[in-house]
Amino acid sequence: MNVFGLITSFIFGAIIGSFLNVCAYRLPREESIIRPGSHCPKCKASIRWYDNIPILSFIFLRGRCRYCRERISWRYPLVELSSALLSLILYRKFGLSLAYLLFLAFLSALLVASLIDLDLQIIPDEISLPGILVGWAFSFWNPLIGPFESFLGALAGAGGLYLVGEFYYFLTEREGLGGGDFKLLAFIGSFLGLRSLVPIIFVSSLVGAVIGITLGIIQKVQNKRLLAIPYGPFLSLGALIYLFYPHLLNSFFGILFD
Ligand SMILES: [Zn+2]
């Protein structure tokens, strides 16, 4: 694997990450993601290009706005770094190819959806619905699955999680899953196929439950008022694990159900 390609994919991913931060902030506010340019949310000063370099500017500015010294959230460089690393790992897996670009778009969309879900407990349809179509169109070239499995993945993704939600409601009489979650899983199914869904639902529910219970204990929340934790980030995490380590999840299942 050539070093130049690895470095370029890392830098490209960091630039994409910078754009994803903008999307996560502006999409749910129905603001344009192109104009105006980046500005400080407090003093409104425009951010110059040299203060807008992914990851590095945060370090040079020591996490503060150059003009008003307002703290910049850690989330910005973290998202840029995550996106850079994802791009690098995808490049190692797929090389410079259509699969690299499309899976980078897939993971980028999941990252933005997760951030918005964490902030506002919604997953915008603008991400998942076009994403399903892109996932299915891409399936004709997708090295992991074909069009039929992509189609079934999208269909079962929406339907399967609906059943999980109904079962959860039956057990707890609380709405545990939002409509956005079904569409997000359909989006995941269109890229990763039907067979990915059960492992992804399983691992995301497990991780979500562990974190939910831990937070519940920390915050001493009473039974009746369980925390509403967004499920989108856990589904995305499950999809990420499945994309890079499908055997890990499959063999985990083997141990459980053999
Ligand atoms: Zn400022």
C-alpha cells in the first residue's frame, strides 16, 4: 500500500470531516450548507481559511475563537479526526475505487446522522431516504453485495426494526424507537445487505443497553422515567463494525447460537 495514497486519503477524510461538522449543525436548522462561510457562533466573526484547517487549527488556536476567545467544542476536531481515520481505513480496504468513495459517503452520512441524533433526537429524512437509493444504485458495483441483497436489506431494515420497536413497546409500554431509526437501518441495509441486519441490530441494542443502563445508574433515573437515548449512533456503530469486521460479528453469533 503506497504511503502517498494513505496520507492523501487521511487528509481528504479530514477535509470531509470539516464539511460534516457544518452539515451536522446546519442541516437540522434548514440552513444552506454552502453559504455563508464558517463563522464563530458567538461573535459571528468569519473564520479565515488558516483558522479553518481540519484538526490543526483547533490545536494552534488552543480550542478558542481567535477573536472573542470563546471555547470551540472538542467535537469539531474529533469528527475531523474520525473522518480522516475512516477514510484511511477504507482506502486500505478498497484502494482508490468507486467502493472507497461510496463507502466513505455512507460512513459520512452515518456520522452526520449520529451527531444530529445526539443533539436533537431526530434523524433527518434528507440523509436516509436519498441514501437508500444511492445504496441500491451502487449495489451493481458494490463488492460486498448485489442488487437483490441490497433491495432486501433496505426492505427488511425498515420492517425488521419496526418489529423490534413493537416488541419493545409491548414489553415496556414506551416508544423506544423513532421512525428515523427504521429509515436509517433501511439505509444501512441497502449498503451492507440483508445478512448484515441481525448482527447490526443485535450489537447496537447490546451496546445501547449497556450504555443506557450505565447512564441510568450514574444519573439515578427512576424506572418510569428511563432515559431517552438516541439509537442512531449505536446503529451506525454496528454498521461500522460490520463493514470492517463482518467475521467478528458473525463468529460472535456463532458462539451464541451454535
Ligand atoms: Zn468568536
